[in-house]
Amino acid sequence: MNIQFTCNQIESLIGYFIEGKLAPSLLEFFNQHLKKCPKCRKKVEQLQKVITKYAPENNPHESKPDKELIGNLSAYMDNELDTGENVKIKKMTILNPNARQKLESMYKFKKLMHNAYEKTKNDTKFDYSKSIVATLNEGQGYTTTYFRNIIILFVLLLIAVITGFIYLYF
Amino acid sequence: MPNKNDYKKMKIDELVVLSQQEDFSALEELIRKVQKDVFATLSYMLKSNENLYDLTQEVLLKLARNISNLHNPKCFQGWLNHIITNTYYDYLRKLKNKPPVISIEYSCPSQDSEINIEIPDKHSKPIEKCITNECERQVKKAIRGLPEVFRIAIVLREFQGLSYEEIASTTNSSIGTVKSRISRARMKLHEDLKNYT
């Protein structure tokens, strides 16, 4: 039986391969494909680099949070990474238990903060809507009334001046 | 002419558009819909509850007075957060006896993108019950204990759902700086609140 893996099949098995958990019967065909396909070979190399970088054994100072890792996980959680970075982090969290734990913890805190925020909102009892709109209208009313009074005074003054002229010259 | 119930059923965008047409009933309903968010956001931005109610009213009044200046109703949430943040910064300047710099001018970072604000579905069961008063106090204390720039960034991100680009625009910083501030805020909060998860 001559099995030839497609690139899609390689994609689905890549995680097991990296972890060394690929079934021995499939390993030969997996490696055969990698020999012939530079694209898949590059994918495996890139993923291996990411895993190696974040592997627990390569991060002896785990008690100090890895700022870069947290930064990327934080941006991943906010959906602010570009597609390539997104996929890298997603794969890394699947394969690295430490990163996965950190991400899960971050989601828990997110939920806690949202619960606190919702409680703050729900505990508020005031309603400023009527008073704000009333203040807005008062301001307009005041300006309109003031303007109207000025116009009336001006017209009266004009009439007085014209009457004065008529009286003087006639 | 819509009646009271019609206004209650309208979406924020619809109320914004009507408010811009001087429909005061729509404006009233719009204020009713956003006032709790404004209050809650300010309560996490400020270091104490002093002046919280006054500042909330100040923001709502600015919203009401300037709603017609908002060119794109789709940018309402970002515009409102711009007002909240600027009002907060002006309050800080007043405390330091510096002159206020009020700017209502706001340009949407990306006009084509949709601004997605997560609004919880009232009819769906909450995954977890509301936390206790003590827990809420501790979360607020932890957030209020953050350095100001971290606090503003995390509040705008977590509670107002702004993108990094929008936060950068609102706080006059770069996207990279916003990313760093948010992740550092989360690290600090994680440390302060690890007993509450």
C-alpha cells in the first residue's frame, strides 16, 4: 500500500509529530511528504521554533512571568494579533501547557473584572436623563429669552430715536 | 411620532440619529441607556468615589450638548469614551491647578470597520452569578491601584471594548504602547487578585 499524504493531512498531524506522538505507522509517510514538500517542511520548522522558544525546559525562570509571552497572550485574547501571529499563538497554547494555563488564567480574570463591572452598573439607582435634557432646554430657553429682550429693547430705542428726529425737524 | 415604548426598543445608533434631529425624547432614552456605563467606567478610572456623580453628570451633559457634532453615528461609543477620558483628564488637571483642555473633536480611527461592543443578552443565563460586594470592592481597589496610564488602558479595553487603535487615538499614544500597558495591567491585577478566582 503506497500512502501519499496531502498537505492538508500533514497540517492535521503536525501537532502530534512535533510532540513526538505520531503513530509509528504514519511517521514514515509523514517524513516522506516532508522530504518532497518544502512548504510543509517550512511549517514544521517554524512551529518547532515557536515551541522550542516557549518550552518550559527552555524557560528556567518560570516564576517570573515572561513579559513577551504575556504580552502576546494578552493581545491574542483581545484579538489584536495579525493572522500569522494569531495562528502561532493558538498552536503554541495547544502544545505548551504552561502557555495554555496562563491564557486560561487570563480569561478567568477577564470574567472576574466583567462581573465586578456589571455589579457596579447594576447597583446604580440614579437616572439623570430627565435632568440633563431639562438643563439643556433651560440653557436654550434662557438664551432665547435674553436675545428676545435685547431685540425688543433695540427696536424700542430705534423707535424713540426716529420719533425724536421727526419731532425735531417737523 | 414614536411613543415612549418605541424609544425603549430602539438601538443606540437609532437614538443617536434622532437625538441629532433634536428629538429630546430620543436623547433622554439615549442618556438612560448609557448613563450606567459612564458611571461604572468613571468609577474604575477615578481613584476614589469623590466627584464621581458630578463627573458622570458632566459627561452626560457634554454628550447632550455636542451630539450634533458627531459626524458619524457609528463612532458614538468611541466618541463617548473620548468625552469620558477627556473629562477625567480635565478633572486631574483641575486637581493639579492646571487649565483644562477640553476637546470634543473626535475622529474614528477606521471608519470602515465595525465597532463591536459586547452587550450582554439580558435573556441569557449568566455563566456565573454576580460577585459579592467584597469581591467587587477588591477588584475596584486593584484597578484603582494601577498606575494611571495602565488603568485608563485596561478600563477602556475591558469595560468599553475599545480596540487598541481606538484606545491609542483616545489616549494619544501608539498601538504598541497600548498593548504593553494592557498586558502589564493584567499582570499586576493577576498578582493582586489571585485569591479571587
